[in-house]
Amino acid sequence: MSRNTIHPKVPKGTTLVIHPNRDEDLIFPAALLAAGELVAFPTETVYGLGADATDETAVAKIFKAKGRPSDNPLIVHVAQKSDIKDLVLEINPLAECLMNAFMPGPITLVMNKSSKIPDLVSAGLQTVGIRMPSHPIAERLIRLAGVPVAAPSANVSGSPSPTRAEHVEKDLTGKIPCIVDGGPCEVGLESTVVDVTGTWPVILRPGAVTLDMIVDVCLLSGIAAPDVAVMTHDQVENGEAPRAPGMKYRHYAPRAALSIVMPAVTSVVSKDRNDVLAAFLSKVREALLEDDGSTIGVFCGKETSVYMKKELSAASQNRVFFYLYGRNTDIEGAARGLFDGIRSLDEEGVKHIFAAGFVGNGLVKAYMNRLEKAAGDKKELDPLESYYTSHTRNVLFVCTGNTCRSPMAEAIFNILVKRNGDYTLKGESDTRVTLIGSSAGIFAENGSPAASNAAEAVRTLYGADLSGHRSRKIKKEMLEENDLILAVTSEHAAMLRRISPDNAGKMYSFSEYLHTKSIYLPLSETLSYTPDIPDPFGRDIGVYIKTARRLYDLLSAMWLAVLADLGIEILP
Ligand code: TXA
Ligand code: MG
């Protein structure tokens, strides 16, 4: 759309809200964009505040309207993939792979920018974030405007991102000429931001396109063993990873204090779930006891609210506002409702919001990332985290490449876990414990499958399935998080102790473990040779079978000692 055809005007200080029914309804807001004005519009993630990305004067208005720090770069939105090439220096194979897999959709790819992108947009960086939204209104609006559209979330800086047009109206009425109302946003959390300037993708902000989804397409498209690093909020705060400038700012802050109650979903048995509800209730009760008559907000699932309403007195209930996101375990619902929930509980004037936390991967990561930021320094130590972690025990097996010995050990360990029964905390026969074996390699690449002979050996001998195994390189955190770490040789164990001396107390090679715990092995063919487990890599299936048998016999002999070590026993 040429700037000379229409000169759209909205009186200064007024904000026009458009409810589009037909494409024609978007002509006016598109003309505003093309003329260098601001327009808020819906996307599948959150509402964006758009301006012509090639027009520095227009882009400056965004920073002014939002009160946004000028060192925080903006994402540039396009209507079609073919519009991207002019905005960046090159589209490398990694970028192309993720573009093909996830665009249009809730992902932003950070690439090296071309001279088309003004410095104001990229906040002086040499890179630019590119996004192609899948929302039909966003797509048509950008297409009609005929320009790439720079757009941050359409909220005042620091407040929760807007997922409904009413949220934008609250924050920006009078400050921008036009809001396009497309109803509530489908996803509810901002896009996944992925740096694709290197060989491997780096996730700068988690979103609805998850780590697993990204790893999967990279593997499928033959982008070799992607080492997908996830940048955490902490790393950014500590200055280790200053690549997503926006992450350092205070975000999503409600007026109320906000506490996270963990966890809405657990892998533990149903008895524990009631404990989770009870803990949620006691948090709310505690807050109600500070009897200054103030009200409390609860962002939770249906089951939790039913339970609480049953338990709370009528007088207490009058002081509690609920925002229900769906069933307790509905993470999509929780993500979609989070910002709306925080905003509407704030509107009620509550003093303290209690929000359900989730445990897990995928969308949970994005949800918890936003929730933790919203809680900010008002975040309370959640009462159930220690409870939760005390109810799983994790054992890590370590070899070199994490494709032969340690995945076999992991598989056999998990078979033994299943075969040997249910587990409880020692001396607490009604507290169930989940026992989990996993593996990693000191010199592993990330993402390689198990060696086919290794998979074959444990499948034929023990019915274990290694087809889903993907190698992982050892990380310091793994040595912190696991309760017991077993290495295939004493050399490996020594290396691990050097990586994390603080955790040396729970690291052993198999032979060191036997020795330390005074476990005497029955004389057998599989156990009678060298104390360490030699690498079968490249050998024939017979050698793998021997290795698997050996691991099985070792782990069986160690079993009771391992349980004792982990403070658990078998449910009688
Ligand atoms: O879903 C979304 O991404 C929404 C909708 C409107 O598209 N937009 C959005 O924009 O969330 P904003 O500005 O609120 O957040 C953009 C984030 C910031 O954390 C920013 O620092 C980061 O992306 N970002 C933008 N360009 C970047 C770049 N070149 N390098 C690193 N990070 C960048
Ligand atoms: Mg934002």
C-alpha cells in the first residue's frame, strides 16, 4: 500500500477499536501502519503493538507508547516467508529448517539483520528477530500494510502481556490511534525466541514451540546432533547470556503479591495429589488469617477450586476470588489464561495471588518461565518443591559417548525398577517414591540414538526398548540433581569428580560401588573379569550381549544396597 493513496487520520488522543468481520475492515488499520502510525493487533500468542519496521519515526512511537527501554529490541513480523530474505543477511540451513517446520506459528528466529532494519528496531544489535504469525487477522493486516511490522507485546512495559483487546485498551487507550479486536489469543504466551545465527539453535525465551519439537525437526532434517542450549532466566540475570536483552527486565508484574504453589501435575500417586490440594488450601488459609479484611486471588484448576470451596467457610469464601483455567492438569488452558488471570485478579483488587505451578517439560517450561517472572522477588519459597523432590530418586549412568554402555545400564536399571515392585520412603510405608534411571556421556554429542547392537542386546535379553534413546552430554547440573551416579569405569568416575567435586560423595564406578558397600559377587562368567566395563563399541553383537548380561548381574547384586543408599524400600 503506497503512502500516497490514503491519508488515514484518527483524532489525537482517541483510540479507535475495530472489530473486523471482513478483509475490507483491515484496510484502514493497514493504511495507518503504512502511514507510520501505531496499530495494536491480535496474534496467536499475544496482542502486538505494530509499526512500519522500516520507518524509524514510526518505531520510535512504540517505545514512547509502551515506556519501553530503548536497549530492548523489537520483533519484526512478516506475512509470508518470502518477505524474510530482504530483512536478513542470509537464511542458513538451520534457519530454513525451523522456518519450514514452524512458520507461520509461535516462533521468532533471531538472524543477522540486513541494512533494511533500522538500528532502533534491533536496539543496536547486528541481529533481528523475525516472526510470521499464524493468526489470520495478523497475516492479512501485515499483507495489506505492505511493510514488515515491528511489534512488541501491546502492553505498558512491565505489565502482563495482553491476550485480549480489552487488555490493550486498559494499557494504551489515548496513547495509540487504533486497536484491532480479534478476540482472545489462542496460545496466551509470547513466541519461542530462538537464536539461529550459529550452527545450533539456542532458545532465548521458551514458548509454545518447545525444545523437544525443535530437537525433533533438527534431527529429522539432518542438522547434525543439535546441542540445543536453553538459556535460563538465571543465566541471563547473571550476565552469562546477555543475548535476549528483554529477559533482564521486570515482567508481567501484578499489583498483588504473587506466590506459586507447586505442583499442579505430579507423577506421584493419588494420595499425594490430595496432599497437594491440602497444601494449596493451607497457603490460602494462612493468608486469610492475616485478618485485615483484604481479599485473595487464586489462579488454579477446577478440581482445586472445588476442593477449596468445600473446605473454606462461607466467610472465607467471600474473601477469595477464583480464576479457573480449566481442569487441574490442563497446561494449555493455564498458559492461555495466565495473563488474563493475573490481570483480572488484579482488577478485583486482591492483595495476594496464589497461582498453580506445574512440573514437567514442553509448554510447562514456558508457563513456569512467565509465572516465575510475574512472581518476581515476591516469589515465596513454595511449600511443595522439597516435598515433590523428596518423592523421586534419580540414578544417573555415565559412560563416554552415551550410545552403548550407559544407555544399556539405564534400560536394565529401569527394567529392574519395574520388576522389583513399588517403592516407599524408608520407614514410611504409605509414602510412595518414583525411581528413575537415566544416562549421559562425558564426551557425548547430544541427540544420537543408541548403537543398534546395544538396543538389540537389551531388547532380546530383557525386552527393554532403547529406540527412543538420544545421547546427552554430561552437564554439571546433572551431577547435582541425581541422587546416585554410577560410571562404567573408575577413570570415568574420576573425571566426574573433577567436574563436580562437591558431589563426589555420590559418584562411583561400578567396581568402586561394590567395594565401598562390601558387596561380594557370586562367581559367574559375566562377573569374573576386570572390575571396569570395557567399551563394546564397534564389536559384534556377542560382545554387546555379554556387556548387557554383566550390567544386569551387577545391578541385581547391587540392588538392595542401592535402595538403602537412596533411603527407600520395597513396598511389602
Ligand atoms: O509472541 C510474540 O513474540 C509477541 C507477538 C506480538 O508477536 N511479541 C513479543 O515481543 O513478545 P516483545 O517485544 O514483548 O518481546 C520480544 C523479546 C524480548 O525479550 C527481546 O529482548 C527479544 O524478544 N528479542 C527481540 N529481538 C532480539 C534479538 N535480535 N536478539 C535477541 N533477542 C531479541
Ligand atoms: Mg513483551
